[in-house]
Amino acid sequence: ADAYEKIDKLYSAAFHINIALKKKNHLKGLMQDVYRIEGHIRQKRGDDSLAFNSYKKAFSEAQNSSDLIGSSKVCADISSLYINLNVRDSAIFYALKGYEYSKEVSFKKGIMLNCNLLAELYDSIQPSLALKYYKIAVATKDGLFGVNNLQAIQKLITAEEAKQKQLEEAEAAYKEKLRLYSLLSGLATVFIIALILY
């Protein structure tokens, strides 16, 4: 359902969500994600009140399972819904809540998402707060994708390329030996046949 929703195949996404909802007894701990996706589908279809109901269920499930990451994501979804409805106070409330949940568990993606929402929301009414949240989002992004992390990833890629090159060289050397042994055994066979015939 998640994949279909992301590529805007809403009918297929809704079909799979309905299957998940029928089997919710087997999906303990995952229902917050099911309800979130249902909310996304409903929001994309333009039914904001049903989307809000789905997000409320998702938030309740996340809270019941003590899933602060899920709570953070749902708060960002609700905030985005309120932004679309031009209800700034509620959007700020949920984005702040999502930011707090994210901060509590060091969920960097949630921190970036909620801080970007807060920066957008405060931009025209309190630029200093907008700047504060923008800086937090940027610092978090740099922590995830900063120079040190990129250098570590580059080292891993270089090491993997070197390892791959060694494997290719070893394979080429093995094939060369195999060819040499085949040639020698062929010559030995010809030599033995020549001795027998002589």
C-alpha cells in the first residue's frame, strides 16, 4: 500500500490498506503505519476530514505502542494537513509536538521534517523562530549527510572497488592457469600419442 500510495496509484493502495485493516489483529505494532498511509490516500483524494480521522487513529496507535518515531511522523502529517487547510496554530502545535518526539529519540529525519514545517510556518509571523528551526533542520541534515559521513561512505566505496578489482584479478589469474594447464595437458597427450605411435 505504501509503495502504491507514493506513486499515486491510490486505488491499489486503498485495496491493500483494506486488506491490512481486515487483518489488523495480526498487525500489532504496525497499525500506526497502516492508518498513516490511509490518511495519505484520503488526503490525496481531497477528503481532508477522513484523512484527519485516519491520522488521529495512527497517532493513537503510535502512542499506545510507545512509538515516538511513529508519533513524530503522524504529527508532521497532521501539521501538513493543517497547513493545507490554512490553520496555522494547529499546524504549529503538531509540528512542535512532532519535533519534541523526534528529539526525544534522536530521530533525525523527524527532526528535519518537523523543523522544516516550523520554519515554513513561522516564516511570515516570527522570522527569528523560523530561522531557529531552519538552522536546526540544516544542522541535522549536515549531521546525516555531512562531510565526515560522506568521507566515510567514500572510503567504503573505495575499499569495495579495490576488493572487487582484486577478485577480478584473481579470477583472471585462475583462468590463465587453467588455460596453461589445458595447453600443457594437450601437449602431453600429443607427446604420449606420438611416443606410442613411434
